[in-house]
Amino acid sequence: MEELYAVQEPHRGIRADHTESTITVYQAYSPEIGLPAARTGRFPGAWKRDRMTWIKPSFLWMMYRCGWGSKEGQETVLAVEIDRRGFEWALRNACLSAYAPGVHPDRAAWQREVRRAPARVQWDPERDLRLRPLPYRSLQLGLSREAARRYADEWTVAIRDVTPLAQEIRALVGGGDLASAARLLPPERPYPAADELLAHLRG
């Protein structure tokens, strides 16, 4: 089934399930946080607004990170639908999470950006259905300070528990039925205006 991944992809890009006004990102939490969040559509008081939180537009990268919801403290997989204006604000105000000589004049300049920016970007290899790395990278967006608070209290439109979906896809992959598993994946496609939004984050 390698033909499922034969489409040419930019080396770094945003592929996501999105509408005209929202984008869906993924996170995984313990049930103590994840279940109340899905039930109420809002992150509970136990969710730390003063800590950095990482959101992933790629469902399969999230599955790699949380082991299909099997890792301790990541048993509840959430699909968080957020306002695109907030997502784009975070990107415009983000810096790279690591020093990149082609982007920053020097390491000190990057360190100043890190101290100033309320969001960080890093690029990690996208994953296939067997969670193997692919030859292109997907976005991870880290939100801290103002960005984390706005994410939780202003940008979030809806929160769904997609743990059953993750388990169903994992079972199909384990049984070798990649075609059926692929049909259940969220419909991720290139995000509009990505070139403009990512011009300072291509390192």
C-alpha cells in the first residue's frame, strides 16, 4: 500500500483537516484531563495554562507520539477544533524551536526570539499508517504564555475524544488491512496560505 503515500509533498508543510474557519489539531492527555475536556468542549481547570502545550495538525504524527493512545498519561486522544485566525496568529508570532543558521543571523538572535515568542515551531518526519517516518515533515506548534491561554479560552471551538477511532485504525493496521484503515483517517489536505505563514519558519 505504499502508493497511498506516493503523492509529492513539500518537505515542510501543514497538512490538516480544516474548514473555512477552523483547523483541527490533536493532543493526548490522561483521562483526568482528556475526558472532561471532551465532555464540556473546554479544557478543565487542571489543564495548566502557564505551561507550553504542543498541538499537532497531523493525526498520524499524534498516533506515533502517543502510541495510538497506549502511552501513560496519553490515553485519551483529543481532536481540538480551533479558530483559524488564532492558529495563524500563533504561526505569525512563532519562532523555530532550534537554532537554524539559514534563518537566524546567529545563535544569540535565535535565543532572543525564543524569549520573546509566545509560540514555537518544530518539524518532525510525518508518519505512515505503520508509524514509519516519511521523507517529508509535519508541523508541531508549541504554545506558551499568551498563546496557550488564548488557545484554551478563546480559539477552541470544539473538543472530541477520538480515542475509539485511533483504536479502530490501529486494529485494522495490525490486521494488515491498510486500505480500510486509510479510509478512516481524517481528511488532511494542504493548509491555505502556508507559504506566507511559514516564510520565517522554514529552517
